Amino acid sequence: MNDEDIKKQLEVKNQEIYLNKLNLDLDNNLEVLVLTIDNLLKIQLDELQRKIIEISEGYEYEKDFKDGSIKFMDLYTNNLMNLLQDRKTHMQEILELDNDIEIYKNKLKEIYSNITLSLENKSALIIKKLEKELISYLNTDFQIQRLNAYLEYIFLKNLNNKVCDVIRNRDVILINTFNETYFKYLELNRNTIGLK
């Protein structure tokens, strides 16, 4: 085995180490993202339940309000987690295909745009189901108007904005982590196979 063969083997091994590290970075990023969103959704659920009771001006149907809001949040969460799992899958595919950090950045931006659009569309449908369910427990048209305005124009917009902000922030952290990993990969190559 000559020097060139050894360098090629080291280059392949370095590439494998680099790819494994990127996948680990992606897994860690998703794990923290899911935990952060889970905490956010719990806080938002509490706020939603409190506000629905306030709009209804009574505690007579509190259990029904809580059950309906929990169903909404479960549907919202399931949809969101599917989108985040798709994000991970798409990123793993691009990591397998290319080593270019710019391609990673562009792909994350594209995925983020798709997630926000899909989240807004799907959550609008889910919130309508909640509205229909809750309206039957309200006594006046004023309460119904307040509920509809709150759910669609305040709660849902704030929820989607907060979730999207968390995703965007995790994307920035992921890109920074990828950059660090890439520089370590270049250094590893310099140290094992010489400058490239």
C-alpha cells in the first residue's frame, strides 16, 4: 500500500467522520427544538384555556373547554412534529449528497418556508374545528365573535409566530454548528492527508 492509497483511505474515513458528526448535530438540534417547542406549547395551552374561560364568562363548561383545547393542541403538535421530522429527513438527504455549507443554508431556508406555510394552512383548519366545537357552549353572539377573533387573529397568529421563531433560531444554531464541524473537518484533512 503506497502513500496515495493511505491518503485516499484517510480521506474516506475523514468524510465518514464528518458526515456522522453532521448527522449527530442534526439529531441534537432536533431534540432541543422538540423540547423547546413542547414547553412553548404547554404554556400556550394554559393561556388558551384561561382565555376561553374568560370569554365564556363562567366555569360551567370548563372541562369541555379544556378537552377541546387539548384536542386542538394534540392535532397541532402532531402536525408540527411531522413537519419537523420531514425537516430532519430532508436535511439528512442533503447531507448525504453534498458537503457545501451554502447548500445546507439554502435547504434550511427552503424547508423553513415550507414549514411556515404548511403550519399556517393546517393550523387554520384545526382552529376552525375548535371554534365549531366551542361555539355550542357560548351564550351570546358577542361571546362567539370574541372567541372567533381571539382564536384566529390573536392566539393562532401568536402561536404560529412563536413556533416559527423557535425553528428559525434553531436553524441559525444548526448552521453555526455545521460551520464549526466543517472547519474541524478541514483541519482533520490538513492534519491527516495534507493541505487541500
